[in-house]
Amino acid sequence: MDPRDEFLSSTMGAMDLVYNIARRMERSPEDARDLVQDTYLSAFSAWTKGSKPDRVEPWLATICLNLGRSRYRRSRRALREVPLELARGAVDRSDPESEALASLDAAALHQAMWTLDEGQRIALALVDICGLSTTEAAQVMGTPRGTVLSRLHRGRRALAHVMSEHVDRGEP
């Protein structure tokens, strides 16, 4: 069988999963489609070099997450040039939840996320940031759903603790 045909027959069933992850990582559907395309290009390159995983869905999801993180880092560097007042001005202040989110220090939250162990950090990113269900996150992570639920609970608790210390110290 042609490597391209083998790759397509093995990976096309995961397209919806990859798109769902990409859509939650990117602001626009066009950017999400670009991320899916980049994911499949990267996966095909690895496939032709002999990397043929037993479970295609978690493999593709990991590639998509890594590429999405790289894009986010690049875009975040560009956003550093936007004054914080302008960025916060875009928030709808009539919604208390939006106002609370606007008051969070993104840098502190990002730093706090990195205090978590990798499993907790990935579970939180998939469920709370990407918007996947716990079942979908379990498939991506290759773990049972109960493990994802446990990691979410512990991760949220640890994150709340770290952020409360941040607020107690009076840091912005």
C-alpha cells in the first residue's frame, strides 16, 4: 500500500477530534483549519520516517496541541506590544464573570499553571482551555476518564491555592 494511502486510511477517522482541539485553540475557524492542516503535514512527515503509533488519535492530538502551543507563544509575543489598558478595554464590564477574568493577571496564571505536574496541566488545558469533555480529554491523554477527573480536581485545587497566594501577596 502507498504510504500516503496508508496514512490517510489510518488517520482520517481522527479528523473531527483534531479539528475540535484546533477550534478551541484558535480564535477563527480559518486558523483552526490551518492548524489541522499543519498537524496532518507534521504527522505525515513523521509517518513517512517510520513513526506509526498504535493509537492514532492521541498521537494526532498531541501534535495538534504542540503546534497550537507554538502558535500561541508566537502570537503572545506579538500581543505583548498591545498596552494592557487597551486589551482590558475590550472586555464587557457588564458581565461580572468577564470582569473577574479581566482582573486576572495572565502572566501569574500562566506561571501558576507551570507549578502543576504535567498530567494536571494537560488535563486543565484540554478541558478548561480547549473545552474538550473529560471523555475526549481521556482519549487524547490515553488515560481513563477517572484519571482525568482526578487530575482536574487536584489541578484546580492547586491552581486556586497558588493564585490565592498571588493575591494575598498583593501582586497584580
